[in-house]
Amino acid sequence: MRISTNQFFNRNLDAIMDSQRKLADTQEQLSTGKRINRPSDDPVGAAQVVRLTEQLANIDQYKKNNGLFISRLEQQETVLSNINDAAGRARQLIQQAGSGVLNDADRRAIGSEIQQIRDEVLDLMNAKDPSGDYMFAGFQADSPAFSFNPAATGKAVRFEGDSGTNSVKLSDSVTLRNTTSGQDVFENVIAPQGFSVTGSAGATVDKSDVANQDAFDSFFNANYDGFTAANNDFRLTLQAGNQVQLTNVASGAVIDTVDYTAGEPFTIQGMSFTVSGAAGDTVDFSLNKPEKKNIAETLHDIYTALAVDGVSGDTLRKSIQGAISSIDSATDKISAEVSSIGGRQNVATAVFETNLDLEVNVRSARANIEETDFAEASAEFARQETALNAALQTFPRISSLSLFNFI
């Protein structure tokens, strides 16, 4: 086959240019440290690199989320623990106020300290997070979660937020709650259950009270009907043989029977009564509707009770008993939330460690696809450089050959 001079020169020039391009590509791989510098270098590998890079970006965001999540939970835990500590101190003071050796001035002094604890607790219930949002206000985070008006009719401490909570995504499959609504942790606390004497037939009731709150709560929870009020009416009937029988008025069901001595206190289903009368006389009472009371309201009520001169006896005892029971219920609720926070912190820590391991694996996978093998690339560069130099040196000598040199 006859090869023209132009073909000869063009073919050799194309070969030299191709060698220079390959050498430049290899040099770029060595200088950037990447085997894939543009999608055309390896379309399939480039797509995998894009996917792995996005995965790393997500992991990085999850790590940032985790740090903020842990920080927020730690602040909530600190606030709630401080509230529980303040409640514990208030409980001690309330128990102390029940001592019979104290006079009105002593109880006012105790009430004054409880007032300060109330203000401290209110301040903590309206705590802000690092971003300036009210921690326990739900979605109404721009305004205080609780308001206080001692002159208000009814409750002095009112919840002004809502039940909203926020969650944070810590991984592709794990999302955890990072806020707590004051409605759940403070408001949804059941006040001590109670009852009210509604009447009697022949019998005289000298005293009635809850003697054992746990026993009464069991009786209350087993018998209270939130739909039919008539089912919450009960009757004590004095019987021959110095006994008293407890029945449900609506159903007539006998609930309990205990021994009874006229004028002496007796206990039935956690309730204590002192009754005088004859066989057949009755005492009617009803279970009070369950009420919810936050801890600040409880402290305000007991402070108000202790500030009244002359309060003593049954009135003081009931106030103290109710306050202690309410504080116990409130601290139980707060402690449950602190435990929940601890559980979520443990999960977040485990997820964070998993993300770190996943990050290492993904980076390794991306490096295997994208990064340059320097040993291989260096050898290839040397080979290509030698080939190019040989082509550049031989081409002028071959191109100068001519038949005229032999004529």
C-alpha cells in the first residue's frame, strides 16, 4: 500500500499528540491525587463518587445534629434536675411546717422560703435554650411557657404554651425527640385524689380525710367513673356488731366492711372517718374529679396556707399532706422525663459512633474508586514519557529519509 507523505506525517503527529495527552492525564492524576478528575475519565466510577460524597455530606450533617442534640438534652436535664432539687428542699420545709411546736411566725418564715423556692422553680420552668427559645413552651417558644398571677381567680400559675415537640434526625433511620413540652412534664401531673362528704342520715361525721394516699388511690382508680357521675357516689352504713359497710350507691355493690367504734376513727380503703351514730345510720360521700396541678402551683398554695395566721389542726394537716403528695407526683413525673433524656442520650451516642464507623467505610470506598494509585501511576507516567521521547527522537530521522539520498 502506498502511503503519501501527508498521511505519514499526520499519523506520526497524531501518535505523538495522543502520547502527550495520555502523559498529561497521568500527570494530572499524580498532581491532584485523583484518578477521576472529570466524569469522562470513568462515568460509572464518577456516579459512584457522587453518591458516596452525598452520603458523606449527610453523615457530616448527622454528626452536627448529634452534637446539638446532646447539648440541648444536657441543658434540659440540668434544668429538670434543679427543679427536683428545689422540690426536695420544699418538701423538707413543708414537713417541718407540720410540727406542732411551731407558731405562726415560724410557719410564716418557712412560707417565705417556700415562696423563694416557688419563684426559683417558675424561673426554671421558663428557662431558655442557647438559641433563646423557651425550653418548655412547645411550638410557642417565643413567649414564656408559664405565667404567674397571684391575684388570679383559680390557678395562679398557668401554662401558656402548647404540647408541640421537635425532633432531630441523627441518621437515615433514627429520629429522636429533642424538646419537652411543659404541658407533659409539668401540667399533666395528677393532684392527690380526694373525696367529699355529701350528706348523712342519722350519723354525725366529726372528721373525714385520706389517711393512706396509696390505698385510697388504688380504691379511686378502681372505682372512679369519668363518664357517669352517679357511679362515683358511695355510702357508709353503720351496722349492728360495731361494723361499717362501704357500698356503691348506684350499683349497691358492697366494697368493704371494717370494724367500727362510735366516736373513734376508723380506716376503710385508705379513708379515715370519725363517726357517731346507731345501726342503720349512713354517711354519703363522692369521689372528687381528678385535677392536675403543676409543682409551682402546689408551692404557691402551701405558701399561701402558711402565710395565714392561726392556721392549724385539720386545715394545716390537709394542706401539708396534699402539698407533699403533689410534690411527690410532680417529682416522679420530672424524674421520668430525666430518665427519658438519659435514654435518648445513650441512643444518640450509639448512633454517633455508628456514623463515625460508617464515615470511615464510605471514605475508604470513595478513595478506592476516585484516588490515584501513585505506584501504578508513576510507573505508567515513566513508561508514557519514555515512549513519547522515543517518538519525538525517531520521527525526525524517519521523516528525513528519501530516495534522492540514494541516487
